[in-house]
Amino acid sequence: MSNKVLVIYGTVSPNDKSYSKALAARFIKHYQILNPDDEIIHLDLNDTPMAVKTLTRDNFDNYFNAEDSDVYINQLKEVQKVVVVCPMNNFNVSGLMKNYLDHVLVANKTFSYKYSKKGDAIGLLPHLKIQILTTQGAPFGWYLWGNHTEYLKGTWEFVGATVNKPILVAGTKVPPTSSLAPDELIDQYDEEIQKVVKTF
């Protein structure tokens, strides 16, 4: 049985300089070798008007509308797998990714407190399998309070999804890693990518 795989890109770097895009391309390449019949759907948040809308006091009443929220929530309900591609920007996910998540994390649509016995939320997207692909300029462990990979993992688990082992490419702005072109750096992660692809 074939699956629909939604790939969400949250990087603001130009394509040829993006470690995130290179990581995603390599992951998808290996994934398609193992799953040639699956449909890959690309969602670049740079090209998505919704993702540049930040929640404010002035737009709160109409922020969660059909065009900006329901369309993307329905998309999540219609696919079986999601690949989340996101660099670290100032110790967190990119603004594009945050705006996307703000639009799809909607009570009684992607999570609910109704029928909850312990007070915690019940995720309404349990059919989803998530693959998180992240990058960051600093080596892992430099800023433990800025762990955007764990933030994404916890967020998708909150809506009931199953999260596969994330892949983090860290230290992209620190020598000697910073001297490598994106594809050259991703070559060093190729074995790990192939391993993780098998469980997604």
C-alpha cells in the first residue's frame, strides 16, 4: 500500500546554501529507493502566505480561518507521513515553521481536552508518522536550552503522531564543518540517513 508523504520545508536559506534542503534531498532520495510508489508532496513555507502571518492581538479573531488553518489541517489528515525540515534560527525553529505550527495546532481539530482523564491533551492525528530533519550552526550541546529538535518532537507527539528517530546535523557554522558544501557535509550523515529511512 502506497503512502502520501508531506515534506514541510521551514528553512529561509537559499536552496544551494541550505544544509536543511541538502539533508532533506538525501533523505527523500533514500526513502524513494525503498518506497518507489509513495507520493511525495512538497510544502515550502517560503511560498506559503499562511507561514508569514504571525499571531498578534490585532489578528487573533481571524487568525485561525479556513484558508490559513483548515486547509493545512486537512492536508495533515489526508497524508500518512510528514517530513519536517527545519534549521535552528536564534535557538528555536524558524519563524516560518512556528507560524505553520501556530495555524495547525488548533483545539478540537488536531488535539482535544475532551474525554481526557488526566488533564493532558488527546492528540487527534494518531495516524501520522513524523520524520524530523534539523540543522543548527552550533555543535550539539552548546545551547541545551535551545533544542529545536526536541521541541518539534514533543509538538508532534502532542497531536498524537508517532515520531521516528530525528536526524540532527549540527555545527554547520563552526570549522571545519563550515568549510564544507551542504552536500559534502550530508555525505558524512549518509549511513545514518539510510538507517533511519528504513524505520520511516
